[in-house]
Amino acid sequence: MKKHLFTAVCALLALTMLPGGASAKAKAPKKEVGIQLYSVRSLIGAFGNNSQDYKPVLKQLADMGYTSVEAASYADGKLYGQSPEQFRKDVEAAGMKVLSTHCTLNLSDEELASGDFSKALKWWDQCIAAHKAAGAEYIVVPSMRKITTLGELATYCRYFNEVGARCKAAGMKFGYHNHSREFEKIEDRVMLDYMIENTDPDKVLFEMDVYWAVMGKASPVDYFKKYPGRFKLLHIKDRREIGQSGMVGFDAIFANAGTAGVENIIVEIEGSSYNDIVRSVRECIEYLQKAPFVKASYQK
């Protein structure tokens, strides 16, 4: 009896040991975390000011654990000076995917005054086609020009609805990214609230930059609850590396991601604690990989 019991215990132990004697543990799934390439602008450039070869940097980011990129250098039908097809190929060769992009065309004084932005929409047609070829799922406007009246803001909302409709027709999603300014008031209305309430949720999503929300004296969680489902993307950011300042309540933000409607999370580095941006972006992904409140995926 004892012999049989000993044999059974040994067999059980053998099933729970890996080669070399290490205990077998289910490997945690790789978390889906994107990175806004503006974070590494000092290495590869941004907004048309591009370095020659971004491929080694892409490989570094993929090796750290990032799974996708959000571009920040669209100009004249190209991304980082390359054709959309080549950019996609390079990103995928590094082991990531092209998730989204930051780009925009601001309305001119004349367009803003007249409300006729048909000329701007021709630019968007080319932009959408380029990012479709690059494999991007989202196109995000990173900011808008300074406006001073609700009439001007209403024109921008109509503009965004139209761009969003064109993105949707192409099988893509369109959104707007906040800084702190959008939490200021124009004619007694908070800009971001007005934008959310006057854009079509079927055509325009919002990418909540949680750091800039806090800098605008707003609570990301309050906005998630006030406008559920509108925040499909999150910029996970801190003053420097994620979790460094203690200013941003990341645990509460992630606990309410379902209410927000989050589909993807994207790291962006606002500033570095070191003279080494590679170290900074590595510390950010390590923080998110270790954080128990961050899910492996927010895809539905």
C-alpha cells in the first residue's frame, strides 16, 4: 500500500515539474499593449521629420512586449517616409501590428467661418486610403486648432462626424484625443462634454488621455460613467514613466474600462526620468505587465 502511494505521489510530482526541476505554472497570457510612436520621436522622428531607419526601434519595442503601434508621422500619403504598405510590412516583421495613427488637417479660418470643409475632406480621402493600406483600425485626431466660440466647436463636430462617416465606410474607426485644454469652458460649456454630446457615437469615438485629463482637473472615471461606451481607446500615460507620479489612479481607471467601452490601451511617454527613452518605454510595459488590474485583452 505504501509503495503504491509513493508511486502515485511521484507520478503527480512528475506532472507538475518542468524540465530542470522547476514547478510548472500556467504562463500568463501576453497582454495586448500598444505604443504611441511619438514616445520614441527622439529616435525615429515624428510628423514628417523622420529618421532613416525605424526598424531596429520597432524590434526593440516588440521584444519588450508591445503588441501594436500607433503611428504619429503621416504626411503626403506616407508614414515615416515610407509607403503605407512598406510601413505595415516593417511593423509586422518586428512582431507587432499597426493599430492606429494620429493625424489631422485643421480647418482654415475660411472653412471655420463658412462651415464648408469639402476641400479638407478630399485630403481625408487620401489619408483614410493610406491608413487602410497600412492596416490601421483607427484614425485619431490628436488635437484641434484654438477655437473661441461654440459655433466654431459645432462646426468641428460636424467636420468630425463627416470624417468619421468616411472612415466607417472604409471599415475603419475615427476618434479624437484630448489634452487638458478640452476640459476648459467655452461659453459656459466644457469643450469635451460638448464634443461628446454633439458627435455621432456611431462615427466618432474618443481616445481618453488619462494623464491630460488629470492635468485638466478632471476624473477619467467620472467621464467613463457620464459617457459610457464612448472611450474606445485609452492613452495610458503619466508625467514620466507609468505609475511614477502617483497622480493618476490607474487601478480605478482599469476597473472601469468596461464602462468606458475600452477596446485597446496604448502607452505614451510624456517625459522621461532618464536620458534614455528606451529604458522609459520598457519600464512602462513592465508596469502594465505586472499590474494585476490590467487585463490581457480588452477586445470584445
